[in-house]
Amino acid sequence: MSVSTSKTSEEMRNDTRFFGHPLPLMQLFSLELWERFSYYGMNGILALYLYFQVSEGGLGMSQPTAIGIVGAYGGAVFLATILGAWIADRVAGAERVLFYSAIIIMAGHICLAFVPGYAGVAGGLILVALGSGGLKANASALVGELYEEKDPRRDSGFTIFYMGVNIGALLGPLITGLLQKEIGFHVGFGAAAVGMALGLAIYATARKALPEESRHPVNPLPQSKLVLFFAAIVLVVVIVVIAWMTGVVNPDNLAWWTAGISAGAAACYFAVMMTSPQANAEERSRVLAFIPFFVTSVVFWSLYQQVFGVLTAYSDTQLNRTILGWEFPINWIQLIPALFVIIFAPVFATVWMKLGVRQISTPVKAGLSLVIIGIAYLLFLPFATAGANQTPLLWVMLIMMLFVFAELLISPVGLSFSTKVAPKVFQSQMIAFFFLSSGVGTALSGVLGGYYNAANQVPYWTALGFASIILGLLALTLTKPMLKALRGVR
């Protein structure tokens, strides 16, 4: 360890200015909070902006196409996460990628706020997706840089940091939805830009205080290969532009393309890990056993992420949003899961702590998550033939509570599970592999949402509900062979 690195570590170890933690944690916490505010705030009104009529301030797209674009966008964020992590590790370092990613995100929201029509949507979503991928990939890494490996404050620091996710997820749709309802869409997008600017300004005060090693790539790409890297980026951009201009890729099939590319990237990761001579037989067995969990995660996210597409449209036309004579904004349905996560996450964490080694295994939790969210989908049926805006808010809150119960059985444990089964030389790749399940699922949520029809809801809720339950039960039947292949990992 160099002298400068030792000095940095010592300074961070002695820094207790933020509730006993290094002060830069406050800036990283704020950046994460405002980035999630901008992400969920923009995402909350995106589908509405796309399918609302021009007279209502929207673009007048068909609702299935709008929902598909929202799903494709969400999947693209996870694809960009892999690119952001790679650039940080090989080219620029985590701190630089994080800083410039935040600027790119802000530029994207400004584009949505001020550039009218499809040009604003295309430019804004591309910028926000790329920036969110870079920020999502590296913010956690920088938090880790604040602590030495055995620093007892590490877990507490990450807990504080992740509070920013839930606070941002709650405040974003709350504020942008209200602004969109009372003033207009572009003001809502502008609020997302302001939020990102606040986070960036606060974070900028901590840049010099961050460890020096965070500014440099951990595995630098040789200078001779940098030209190839930039050439590859140009080639990809050219291919994407040609595909779009020729109609090969278009708004109607964008979600399919995103899901396919994400699935292809996941297949490449899997093949590399399974064929690498650096992975032993036990490690390859565990990677193989991870595949059913990956598929289960894809199915789960394809259903859960419809909160931003189908369920936002459902809130528009079916949900009774009137409280004491006031009709709350359409996208406030997205606040319900965030509230329930804040309420129930500590409960689930306590239960797992109390049970210890007696708790159910991760494969069982994943299978149960599909059964529960499948039941939640079937609970839409009692009001499937009701009139416009007749579904009671309390009934939808019950459904959303089941969504969150399912989420807490698969999402928090998934990252931990992926690190347990990862071969020693593929820790980062395994985490990326896990993130891709969210990317594929989110893109597929847009594909599935294209089949939703408010005038004939019964087939939609029935098909997805029973399919999820059946797949969940199938996943549970695979638990024993999975545990055998996992070689002691649960």
C-alpha cells in the first residue's frame, strides 16, 4: 500500500463527522437520494406523457407502445450498468464515471423538460439510461472505498446509503406527479433535473475527500487497446442508428430488442464462467444451479416492473383516486410499494435474523415470491369488469402489499446469493449476471404490457397470475436438486 493510500485510509478511519461515519458518505447518500428522486420521478410520469393525447400535453402514442418503451428503457438502464462498471474498472475509475454520469443524467432530464416531441424523449431517455447505468454501477463501490475491509461501520454505512434509494423513490413520484397534474409534464421532468442538480452539487463538495484510488481504474486497459475501445463504441452507435433508421428497431419492438440483448449478454456471462479454466468443478456446479434462480428473477421483475407501465395506466382509468373530494395524481400508485418496503423490510430482516440457519433457503424464497405475486395478479379479477375508476384504493394497496412481500423474498437476497455462488475470479461478473435478470425482466414487462386491454382485463390478469403461480410451484420442485448442486450454499 502506498503512503498516500495509507494516509487516505487513516483519514477515513478517523472521520466520524456524519453520524459516526466519514463525511463523504453524506454526499454519496445525497447523490443517491436525488438520483433516485429524478429516476423514479421521471419514470413515474413517462408512460402517461407518451400515451396522453396531445391536447392533454402528451405525445398521443398508443398505450401498448408507450408501455413497451417504458419497459425497454428500464432494461436499458441495467445494460448500461454493465458498461458503466467496465469503464470504471478498465478506463476511468469509479469516481470519474460517477461524476460524469450524474451530469449526463441531469442533461437527459433537461432534454425531456425543454425539447418538445419525440426528439426530447429519444435524447432524454438515452442520456438518462446511460447516466443511470454509470451511477448505479459505481456509487456503491465508492461507499465501500470509505471503509477498510474490517471496519465495523461498513454495514451501517451501506444501510444509511441505501436509505437514500427508498427516500428518493418515495419523493420522486410524489412531487413530479403533483407537478404534472397541476401544471404539466415538462415541469415534472424539470423537477427531476433540479433534483439531480442538487445531488450533483452536494456530491461535488466531497470529490477531493474521496480516496485517491477511486479516481483510477483497478485494472487499466492497455493504451494500445483504447483505440479499439473507442472504435467499438462508434461501431455500436452506427449499428444502432442504421437499425433505427431502417425500421429494424422501432418503438413497437424496442422492448423485445432490449430483452433479447440483455438475455444474450447474460448467456455470454454464463458461458464464460462455465468454460473458464479458473473455475473449479464445485464453482461451475454452483453457477449451473444459479440458472433456475436467474429465470425466476426474470419472471418476477417482468411482473413487478409493470408498476411503471400497466399499473400506471390502470391507476389512470380504473383506480378510484378520490380522497375526501380530492383526486390524487395518477402516478401516486407508485408510492405504495416504496412505503411498504420502508415498513416491511426491517420486519423481514428481523425474521431472517431470528431464524438464523433455520430460515428457508434462497431457492424456496424465490419460488414463493412468484406464487405470491401471482396471487396478487389474480386479486385484480374481482374488479376487472367494474366501471371506470371504481377499484377501491384499499384493495389496490392490499395487492401492492403482496407485491412487496414477494419483492422482499427475492430482491434483497438475490445480490447476497449471487456473491455466495460466484467463482472466486468472477465476483463482479456474477453480480452483473444477477443484475441482467432485472434488465431482461424489466424489458419483458414492457412486452407483456402491450397485451393489456382496459376494456377486457380478465384474460390478462388470469394468464399472468396463473402462469406466475405455476412457475413458482415449478421452481419449488427444483429446490432439492438446486441445493445439492449448490454444494452447501443456501
